[in-house]
Amino acid sequence: MRFLQFPLSPLVGLAASAGILLSGSNGVAAERVVLKYGILQQSVPVAALTTFAETGELTPALDGYGLSGNDSQKVREALTKKVKIDARTLDRGLNNPLGEALLDNLGEAIHTPTGEANRQALRAALVLSASDDGQVSLLEVVQKYPTQDVHVEGDRVISAYNNLSRFERQIRKVLDIVNFF
């Protein structure tokens, strides 16, 4: 794995460790999604969200969210569409004011149950998502989230993906300029 040649930020390790402690589980991955869509809120297994995102199948746990037709397709695309960025670049990009602003913005759509340590949890989930294949999707971020429960604001998922995609382009431009000198 190429990304392991470069040390990642100590904050990512700290965030992952904090996630283990906060979750009370043996692994560093969300098990349940508290999905909020409009006025509806329900806890569903991450597996149910994964099934919906990958196949479009609405499991009983997701039934009743009004996820049909165009809305369903847009949410699925936002959850599964990949942003290409390697873990090292992403880690570097998230550890500056622009990255923190992105984390705060994404934190409005995907966040910890308490809202505490949200930046750290998102940073860890994003970098862990990129570490597998040099790509990030919002579904992977949910799957890698370092707390047992992760809260997702369904009506904000599409804008969260768009912001992540814009961030990737911005960070590449900044790094190209820095690497030029």
C-alpha cells in the first residue's frame, strides 16, 4: 500500500483511537446510521444504507423515507460517487483552515451523535476511506466512521458530496502550486 510510505497526521490516529473509545466496540466502524430525512428520524443498520446505495433496494428499515424516483437516485449517486484523492494528499489537505472549513461543512450532513469531536471523526473516516483505493465516497465515510452510531442528515447528503468534490479540486490546485516551487 503506497500511502503507508508517508506518515499520516497524528490527529488522524488520535481521532481513530478516540472513536474506538467513544464507540465502546472492538472495531472502528459505524454499525448504525441515525438517518434524518425531513422530519423523520430512524436508526438503521449501516448494511441497510449500503444495500440501498449499491442496489436501490429499500429495506424495511428505510421504507417510509420518501426515497423513491428522482430523489432516490440522487441520494444513491451522492452516496456512491467516488472522489479520487489519495490518503496522504487528503490528510494534508484536511489539516489547514480550508480543510477544517470542509470538515465543518460536511459535519452538517454527517456527524457524531453528540456533535463533539466531529472534525476528528470525519477526518479519520475520510482518510480511512481513501486509504483503501485512493478514492472517497460518502458511503465509505459512513462505513468507516469511528463511532458506533453516525448521524446522517439525508436532505444534506447531496450538497455534502458536492462540497467534497469541490474540495478535491481546490486542494489539488494548491498542492500543484506548492509542489511547483
